[in-house]
Amino acid sequence: MSKQQSEDNLKEAAAFAAGGAVAGAGAGTLLGGMGLAVGGTAIGIGMAPVVAAGAIVGLAAFGVKKALGS
């Protein structure tokens, strides 16, 4: 892989991660305050974990795209 291809892959991965983060922020805003209840206890889930999860989903989509050869 050439240096140009590596740079292009990095830029594309960053774009997928950013898109996923934006989608996660949108979902967090749309759904509002979230919580996780387990065994009689509950904790609040803020915006940061939802945005991070969105970025991870975006990177996963990039990996699938590369795996399929698109």
C-alpha cells in the first residue's frame, strides 16, 4: 500500500468515525436522558458514551466497507 493510499484510508476512517459520532450525538439528543437499570440499581448515561458508541459504530462500518472491497 502506498503512502497516498494509507493517507486516504486514514481520512476515510476519520470521516466514518466523525459521522458516527454525529449520529450518536443526534441519537443522544433525540432520546434525551438515558439510564441503565440492573438488579435494583440504576445509573444515568450521559452524552459522551453515546457519542463514543456512535464513533465505534462508524469505524465498524468503515471496516465492513473495506472488508467488502468497496
